[in-house]
Amino acid sequence: MSNNLQRKYGLFTAICMVVGTVIGSGVFFKAQTVLQKTGGDMPLGILAWALGGAIMLVCLLAFSFMGQKYERVNGVVDYAEATIGPGYGYMMGWFTTTIYYPAMTSALAWLTARYTLVFLTSTGLPLSEGSNPVTGPECMVLALFFMALSYAINALSPKLAGKLQTSTTVIKLIPLGLMAVVGIIYGLVSGTLTQNFVTKVAVEGVSSSPLFAAVCATAFAYEGWIIATAINSELKDSKKNLPRALTIGGIIIVAVYIFYYMGVAGGATNEALILDGAQVAFVNIFGNVLGNILNLFIAISCFGTLNGLMLGTSRGMYSIAARGRGPAPKIFSKVDETTDMPNNSCVIALLITAAWLVYFYVANLYSFKVGDETVSLAGKPFMFDSTELPVITIYLMYIPIFFQWMRKEKDQSTLRMPILAMCGSAFMVLACIVSHKMACFWYVVLFGIIMVIGWLLDRKNRK
């Protein structure tokens, strides 16, 4: 591809690409978690969203400067190869293929099903007796359906997948924007927002380290920004426009998330939001009909994010095999001539993602009765939050990349950004350890097993 064809986007388009890449479903999901972890402490929750956004921003800018230094680099795996070496690049690719992307994709399948069922039950759809639209069997079956649907769209019609991604980017901003503006006004007029700012709630799930726990929760909502750094080769005057686009886009994202969080707080009491999530605020502010239509928009937004993650997940094994690394590179590097897709890579991605969905359900949602007591597996050995710990892990894996880049970099004026990015990444890791405690240990054990398997498979292939 020629240079002229590649550099076709201006600053405004680049900003839109950054915003559309990062903003997804996490804010709908994690706003409730932040409230729960902080006990409804609104100022502390806003601080958590601001800190999570600041860390995203400095890491995002660090990679954008790195992209200017390594002009042919595209994506985090290639950054790892360029700074540290092919071995670390492979391990980064194996991690994203087997843990990072499929764990997030499985959670998005559940979120899509959750908000779809919330909408359908509000229209009168009956569920089985005693079933819950968030954790019940109908939700999990629907999650599997949405996962399979996103897989089929990506594997059979990549063009349709791209169009779907564009349209859902617009749709996802509608409920965010409406809630941010109308919710704040409604909350100020009714007094709900003011009351929520000074009221804390004594509910189960409040963390002993609320700020760290809340920042961990925001990491899932802000994730996806690493994909945005790959647009540098498509920008006009990328050395100036990429940092500008990432800075402006990042500020927009943080502002949208914070104002949405405040808007939700204007629509219902902290206690109601912690127990029932943002949908109660939508219904209170916009009424049953419009409020539930906005819940449908949230479901569509979640599916758009699911589609984008499945797009990346389905190519994971292919990206490893294309480098001649990992298990069976000749098989996973094949591309179908008709669909122009790596079908073998897509199939293994679907299987891995399905396995993570089962894990997510068992570790976070499943419960059973023992006599009159309800028992959950959450918090037990090897049972951890797969929406947060894999995200935090990638911040840990960024640190050697930033450090090695600093060793190679000659321009002293650019060293401030990787230093800030290393500090931000280290803060995320510390917040994770303080917040999740022993769950981190069990996750690290599972992470180590999967990474050793990847190393052994690659070693066997390269003999």
C-alpha cells in the first residue's frame, strides 16, 4: 500500500476514531461497580474515573510517541518486539490471544445478553420461575448466542462487521450523552444528585480500599485504547496529529464517562443504583417506554463492542502464526480465499472465548443452595474477576516496554511520557493487588500455567 493512500485521515477523523475505539460498554457495567466499591461515595467515584482516565491518557500518549519512532510498528505485539525482542512479542501475543481478548469478549457477550433481557423483560417477556435476567440460564444462553453471532459476522462477512462497528459507535453515544445532560439537570432539580454527593450507603461489597478498587473497575471501561495507537500510519502529518488526536480524544472520553456517572447519580438514589444498576436511572428520568428503549440502545452498544473485540480475538492466533510462532503456524496462518479471513484462527478463538464465558459465569455469577443458605464460588481459590485482572496484567506487561524504550531513546525531551506511563501502569498493578488481594495470587497461578503452555508449544514448534 502506498504512502499517499495510507495517510488519508485528518485530525477530526482521528479524534472520532480514538473516541469510537475506546468508548464501549464498560462504563454502563462498571459505573455500578464503582458505586458499590466506594459505598456510594460520589466524589471518590469521580476521582477514580479521573485517575483511571489519566493513566489511560499517559499510556496512550507514550505509545503514540513510540509509534512515531518505530514507523512500521502497528499494535502492542509489534511494540513489544521492537523494544524488547521477538520472544517477548510472542508472549505478549499469546497472552492477548488466550487470556486478554477472550476474557473481555466473553464478559461483553454476557453484558449484551444482560441488557437485552432487561429490555425484553420490561416489555413483558416471562422468565422461568425464580430466574434472574442478570444471572439466570436465559442470560447465559443468550450470551452464547450473541458470541456465536459476532463470530459468524466476523468470519463470514468482514465488511458487514466493519459497518456494524461504525453504526454501533454512533448508537453507543446516544444513551451516554442523554444521561449525562438530562440526568445532571434532573438530579439538580429534584435534589437527588446533591443528596447522592453527601450520602454513603452501607451495602455488601464496599471495599476496604475503595479508591484502589474503584480505579481497578474503571480499567475495564477505559480498555481498548491500545487499538487506537495503530492509526498512526493512516494520519496526515501523524507526528503532530496523532498526539493531538489521542490527547483530545482521551480528554473527551474521560469527560463523557465522568458526566455520565454524574448523570446516572441524578436519576436514582445511590442505594437503588448499587442494587439495580443504571437502568433504574434511565427509567426514572425518561419513563418506562423511552427509558427501556435507551436500555435497548445500551444492548446494541454492548454488541458493537463485542463485535469489535471478536474481530481482534479471531485474528489472535493468526497474528502469532504469521510470525512462524506458537502451535501449528501452518494451520493457523491459512487465510480463506473467499472470505479473506483466517478461519482456523477464528474457530480456536470462539472455543477459547466460550471457555472464558463458562469461567466468568462460574466465578462471578453462579450460586447454589445449601439448606437455606445461598453459596457463591466468588472469592474461592482460582475464582477471580476476569473483567479486571487480565486488564491489569497488560499494564504490568507494558512496564518493560516503556523501560526498554527509555533505554533506546536518545531524545531526552520525550522521556517524560514513558516515565509517567510507567508510574501509571505501576499504580494500576498496585491498585489491583490492594483491591483483589488473594484473588491476584490465584489469577497469577492460572496466568503462569497458560503462559508456560504457550512457551512450551512455541519451543516445540521451533525445534
